[in-house]
Amino acid sequence: MSEEKLLTLIDYWIDHNREHEGEFRDWANRADSLSARAAQQLREAAASMAEASKSLERAKQALTKGTKEH
């Protein structure tokens, strides 16, 4: 796999995660009236997506700096 291909995939994954994060937050707000517990779990899922995106950003930075860990 080329570096360019991996960077393209990482960018795609970050964007995709951010879309899901926003959707989860929207649905959490809607779910508040149905179940506070469900709404909280959706917010936690959104936070997990945000953390995953941060990890992907760090992977992208490592790749562009040429640092590879084995």
C-alpha cells in the first residue's frame, strides 16, 4: 500500500467518524425524552468516535512525519 493511499483512507475515516459523531449527538438529544440512559449511551458513543478520530489524526501525523513504529 502506498503512503498516498493510506493518507486518503485516514482522511476518509476521520470525516466518516465525524459524521457519525454528529448523528449520535443529534439522536441523543432526540432520545432524551424517551430514555436518559439511552441518550447518555449515545453521547458516550459520540465521544468514542471523537477519540477514534483523534487517534486517526495522530496516525496521519506519524505517517506524514515519516515516523513508523513497529
